[in-house]
Amino acid sequence: MLTALLRLRCIYVFRPALGNLAAILFAACLLVGGPGHAAPVTIVALGDSLTQGYGLAEGDGLVAQLQGLLDGEGADIRLINAGVSGDTSAGGLARIGWTLQRGPDALIVALGGNDLLRGLDPDLTRANITGILEAARAKGIPVLLVASTAPGNYGPDYQDRFDAIWGDLAAEFDVMLHRGFMDVLTEGREPSEVLANYLQADGLHPNRDGVALIAADLAPMVRQLADSAR
């Protein structure tokens, strides 16, 4: 409202009879009231080692590469890395309170991979992610939820229960849903190619090139998330 009033006043004083002084005042008002001085949208990425950048140089991690892509596109977005290596959904729930105390405009939630590695009950994962989304909703901030996919070796019941978490909660809380970080690496590629070219030696974490693919796949949804926060 204040910005609109400033612009109206600026337009009102801009009369040809006022000459150069009016033109100067008009230009100054545009600079003060225009959108170029809006603060960037701040987005916190709450996740585990894939978010944190495990095994990579500081500038090669997911948040750093994603920030570089967004900056290159001129997106007015600032990312905060809240990834903790080894974190489960329970760990994310435990620290969501102080994470949101930073006052972000939006949140990326990318947890669940370590729940899978530990074979945790999908009901626990669902409850923890629910708690995180409830905390975000209480703050009135939009969320991009990143799915995790269970491997078949846990059995079909476990796989169905775990994989259902993300779509169910995205619909319940009306949040954006990303298909999963690793999907872009595996689509159209043989496992041997993924292992050789896009993963670190541990066979679990993406290398710099793998992260580059993930960042490019994620960037459009992050821009959409920022737009919803505005």
C-alpha cells in the first residue's frame, strides 16, 4: 500500500510545467518505490547429506550449485543450507523450530533417505514429515517437499507405505512435490553409467556432475516456490 501511494504521489508531481526538477523527483520516487529494492526471497533447504554436500568441495554441493544457477538467471533468491549429514526425518523435526526462527520465506524439505538406510518404520517417517509441514504451515510459509523412493529389497508392503508418504502429505498440506533428487540421474541411464559418471566412490552420494544434474532439475520448482512466497 505504501509503495502504491508513493508511486501515485510521484505521478501527480510529474507535470511538464515543473520542468527538470519534477523529472528528477519522479525518477527518485521510482527508485525508492520500485520493485528493484525488494529483499530477495530466502529459502531454507532442510535436508541430509545430499543437501549438505557430503564429500564435495564447498562450491560443488547442491545448495551452492543451485544458487549459482539461480544467480545466473537473475533470480532474486537466497538459499540457506540447513543440510546435516546423516540426518533422519526425526532429526529434521527436532531442528525445524530453530530453523524457522531464521525467518525464511519458504522451505525445501528433503529428508527420508537415511530413514530408508536404517529401515525405519514408514509410519515414523510420515509422522516426522507431518510435524515439519505443520511447523511450516503455522508460520505461513510455502514448502517444496522432495520425495524419497524405497528400494524393492525392503518388500512390497514397506515400499508401498514409504512411497505413499510424499504424495499423501503434499496433497494434505497443499505443498509442492519434487519427484526425488536421484531420479534425474537414473532416468534413461544404465546403473553402471550412473555409478561411473555421477556418483562418488561410495556409490550413494552424487559427485559434482551428478549434483549439477540435480540442481538443474530442481531449479524450476525452486523459482516457482519463490514466486509463491512473494
